[in-house]
Amino acid sequence: MFRFVVFFYFLLTYNLYSQQFDAGYISKSVTNHFDSNPIEKVYLDFNKSNYISGEVLWFKLYSTAGYLNQLSPLSKIVYVEFYNPYNELIDNVKIFSDNGIGSGYFQLSNELETGSYLIKAYTKWMLNDRKDFIFKKEVKVFNLFGVSQDSLEVSDEGHRISLSFMPEGGKLIDGVETNVAFKAIGEDGYGIDVSGKVFDENENVIGEFTSNHLGMGVFSIKPVRGANYYARLVDSNERYELPNVEEAGIAITLLNIPQLNDVRYKIDIKNLSSERIHILSHCRGLPTYVASSDINSKPIIGLIAKDNFLPGINYITIFNDKGLPLAERAFFINDIPSINLSIKSDKELYGLREKVQLKLYTDSTALDVPMYLSLSATSNNDVLLDFEEDNIVTYLYLSSDINGHIEKPANYFNGAYEDAWKRLDLLMMTQAWSNYNWDYILSGNSSPDYIHKIEQGLSIKGKLTSDLSDKASVNGYVNYFVQDSNNNVFDRVEVNEQGEFEILDLFFTDKKAVVLTGFNKRDKPYVRVQLDTSNIQFQTDRVYKYFDHNLTNFQRKSIKNTLERKEIDAAYNFDNNFETLDEVTITADRITKQEKVNNLYGKGDVSFDVTDLEISESAQHPLELIRGRIAGVRVSGSAISWSVEIRGPGSINSSTQPLILVDNVEVPLDFLNSIPASQIEMVEVYKGASAAIFGVSGANGVLSFFTKPGSSDFTYYDKGNVLTAILQGYQSNKEFYSPDYSVKVKGNIKPDKRAQILWEPMIKTKKGLGEVSFYTTDEPMDITLYVEGMTQDGKVGRVLDTIKVRK
């Protein structure tokens, strides 16, 4: 039960009769809408802040739903995308969200240039009306083999400043003294400290202002209707216009300081035609306080006890009696539902290659509920973590509810800053706007016709048409078969009156072949199957911080150490079956071909990377890429008529074609007609003994083609009423490698210079305890342990600790 106390200069009266847009109706409409259409969020926890080309970028996924930020059982697919500094998609994965928890990775190419890369994560459900709030994070990548000087980072030359003004409540009202927040942003998209003066149209100075934090500040003005106000910065002649002064409207003044147990506000009303206003406070779709009031000449002054509100960003929105929002003010309740975490190691000091055993404890409030945690252990010799960036606390309760970039979000919760709450309130005034479609919410329709539905599994959409025309084959059906070595799926789906079909709730990993066979209503195969290949495309504003390509000594050292680790890996490659290594000359390979593709069958006789070929962009057919370039492989043909032969024990006399694979899936030769050559990244050739893994099918050798990351999910082979498509499923699990020195194995003779000591994303506590262990390396160091996570019901926690390793 919410408790509140409100004091007015006049008696507050409530509607006791039915009225379409009274406070009760507004509150009920908001509740119904968000109960039926809960807000989903996605947060990614990364193993570290910055990366070097060739490394693996690891992440843990948390998906939440509802006004309590509870782990979501709704969407099962989370889309994670990786963009280069030119805003081009270079990789994307689908992560299975198991009741709100998942994990994944990106294998960073050795060729990535130094720059700022963008990672986006979202569910399809979020794209209906929350796509501006999808998870976004910029990560820095440093090139292993040198720093590119051709970055697209925005230069800070010229220092042009964007200055915006946001009156408290939303408007400047004639004769009403109003607080005006402002924010100054440099060309790099980041806040910049400024000071200046405010002028009227007669060049009279009516006020001065100075920013307090990251370009943000506030000043007060009593505007007059008809006056035009503008600002100038110190040492600048550029004019920055303030908003126009309105003759009528509402202004809100709000006071929210930590020492008070309530939030205090004043509402000034000027020349409104409405007779009543309705006050609604709400947070993430949950109404927390409602009231209605008659309008008279006096301001409304009141206070609301803080225990009415939810933790995080709350809003007070004022409506008139027609349901139109007139003013709004955001404020932050810093009462995050947290669980205290602690790390206890079994020793205070460790030696080289010694086992570390850690216990992760939660406080007594989490003994009966499991907590889902991730742990990253990194060497302080090589890795610097950014503790000003978003974490699970700041993102779920601050950043995820604000449209736009927030600089150094963790600082708003840093107790070392006495004025942190003032900074946070400035952020509320400048960036925190609810952005809700109030017209629709208050229409009473709780089930909007959203384009994107909640996805409980992978899906395939398509249409069945007559093979003689493009008309829909009504009352037909489609049989489908998913070729998955773990779980082959056979089933049937009916088409609707438009000939459309949708196959729902599939589960498979990596790229798999799906065979779709269509029949008309008379069970005849005189149809064609078409797949819906539409992809979601939406723009994301990039926030570029000028990237200084003059590396620090620490960064240079880290890159040098990474290169040394690459050389060690190359020298101690035990797949070559060398028992001992004599004199070895190390040459760093810019491209580790096997790392760039998900090859389920291992290395063949020839691994041929086609991305550097001049013909790779102009070739029309994948076989053109290898014609005349691989010994023992004979390719002939043109257009769509091709033949290929691999010389070897199985085919040298029979002259039959080899087995063809595309992304590990067996396909007929003419399937290659449907794949653009520019989409091919690598070709693996198996012949002779190496093809034995494929059994009889590989007797004539094997050509295995791999497509580029981030390429289309759909690749087709269409023949008659049968369509075979290679579709991208969930990303399969990949285990972080951590050596076990308790067992003597050949691989343990390799020098151990790891920078990422451990990444464990799937720790689950039991009765308040989680355990993890790993071995130290060959180097003395301090190891930073960073743990964060949450419970099913939305309580969050994080902890940082350090252990020492010495000789």
C-alpha cells in the first residue's frame, strides 16, 4: 500500500463521479498498458573494457522485464551486433536467453584497425517502441600490428559547441519564474564545461550561467511573453536561442535531496482553459501516486513520501481533463535493491602456476534465492578496467531509461562525490524524458498492433505460391526439416488465407540447413516456397570520443605482450604433433584462418582465405575464387553451370564431384549458385586421409565454404516445391580456456603469459555461496577480480577485489 501526504494551499478535491480522463482512469490505463506490454531491457557485462585485435570479446547477458527489472522469461532471443568505426555491421550473433540469462562472444579479427567499435544488444520486442533505448556500448580496439591513421573518429578541431536549454517541466511560461537546465556538448559528442550570459532581445544581460558537471548546469529566469531570449558563451559571438515563452501552461519546480524523506514540488499554472489537472507519478510503467485538483490562481505545493516511489528514474506528469500531458519532471530515487557481495580467497599470497580457490558470498537477504554472477579475473600488468563506465547497477536503474549517451554513469553513484545527487538531478533535467505515446496509452487499448512479437524461439516466415503464378496457394501446407545433428526437427505448418506461414519456437545453434517442402490444398507439389528475408534496419547515433592514436606506454606494453602470446601459441601448436621444438623462427600470422570461421570438422589439407583476393568482390560465383588457385582442385564452367573435381585416391579415376559444404552443412553443387562470391570468407579443402572424417560421402574429397560473419542469415537452394535454406541459429557455447596445472599434459610446457586469467559468466549461488577456481600464470602480478550479477527478482550486486601473485 502506497502511503503519501500532500499539503496544498487549497483543499485538494477528488472526482467522485465518472469522468473519462480523471486521475483514476489515467492510472488504470497506464497500468493496463504496461501489464500487457512490459518494458524489456538488455544489459551486457564484458570481461574487460578495452581489447586488442585478435582477442576474444566475452560477454554475459541479462534480460529483464517489468517495472521491478526482474529477469525476463519473455523474449528468448537477444540480438547482439558489432559495428566498426565506420558504422558498418561486421558481426552479429543470436544469444539464447534462458529466463533472462545468457552468454556469448565475438572473435575479434587480427585485422581490426585501432578505433572505437559499437556493440548493440536488443530483443525484437524492444524495437516496437523502445528502439531508442536498446543497449549500446562503445569499446576501444587496438590493432595488434600497428595503429591505423585512417580513423573515422570525429576531430575536435574547431571546438564547435552545441548548447541546449531545457526548462524545468518542459516550457517557459509568461511571468512564471522557472529553472532552466542546460547542456553543452562538443563536436565529439561529449559534455564540455562552459560559462556565459543570457540576453533579452534588447541585448540586456538578464542572467549568467556556469556548468557544474560535464557541460550541465542550471539557472533561473522569469520570462515575459513576447521577449526573445538567447545566450552567448564567454569569448564567443554565437547566439544560442532559448525556447519561446508560452502565454499559457504549467511549470514544475521540484526538490529532491538525500536528507529529506519526501519529494517536494510546486506547480504553477497560467491561463489554462481546463478546469482540472491530474497528477501522475510513475516509474517504468507503474503508477505510484495519482491525484486531481481544481485550478485556481494559486500554485499547488505538495510533497510525496519517497517510499511511494520505485528505485531509479521516476516521473511526475501533469495531464489536463482531456488527457493531454502538459508538463513533466523526472527525478531519481537512489534506493537500488542491492545485495552485498564479497570475495574470499583461500590464501593471501599465491605463487606461480598455483591454484586459486575463491568463494563468493551474498548477504543474508539472498540465502534463499540464487544469484546469477559473472567473474572476470585480469592481470593488472596488461589490463586496465574502466570503473566509470556502466555496470549492472547504473545501467538497469539509470542508463537504460534514458535516451542518449551518458558520460561516466558510475560517477553518479560514487560516494566520494558529495554533490553526486546534484549531478544526478541535472541529468534528470537535461536527458530524462519518458518518451511515452500517451495518446495510445490513454486510449484504453492495452493490446497495440505491434510489428514485433515476443520471441519464444527462432522462427521462419514465408509464403506459399502457385508455381504457375505468384498468387498465394491458399489452404496449402509446408513440411519442414531442420538438419541438426543433436536434434533433427520434422513438422508441418499450415498456411493462412494469404498463403503465409510462420514456423515458431525453433531451437538450433550455428548455421543449419532447413528444408521446406510445399504442397497445395490437393496435396500436390505444384507450388513454390518463398522465405521472408526482410531484415531489421535502423540507424544508431554514434557517440565518438576523439581517439588519440598516440598510445600510452601501458597500451604499447599490452600490445607487445599480446604479440608475444601469439608467438608462443604459434610455437607451441601441438596440433602439428611435434613432441619437441628445436630452433624455431617465429613469424606472427596476421590472420589465423581457423579462428575466423566455425569449422566443425577441423583443419583440412588446404585452408584458403579468399578475402585478400582482388577477384573476391568482382567474382560472380564462389568457384571462381578457387579456380586455378588450389593444387589438385580442377574447376570448370561459367554462369550457373559448373563442375569441380579434387584429385585424390577417391576421385582420380572416377572423376566424380566432391562433397560440398557451406558453413558445415552439406548442400548440392548448384546451391553455390545462390551465394554471392563476395560473401565467402574461406575455403577448406579435404582430400585423401583428411577426408576420412566424412566417411563415404567424402570419398571424392570435400570443398567446405565459409561465409563472412555478419552476412545474411539466409542462403538458398530453390528447386521445384523444395527450398533449402541455411539459417543462422543461436550462437553455440564456447568455453573460456583455463589451464589445469594439477594434471601433467603436453600443453602445460607452453609459457603462460595470460592477461585474461579467467572469464566465468555462469556462476549461480546456492544458499548464498558460489565457488570458482583457476591457476595463476608464470608471471608475478596483481589480479583484479570483478564480479557482478543479479537475482531473479531484480536485486543487483557487484564487488571488486585483488589477489597477489609473487615468485
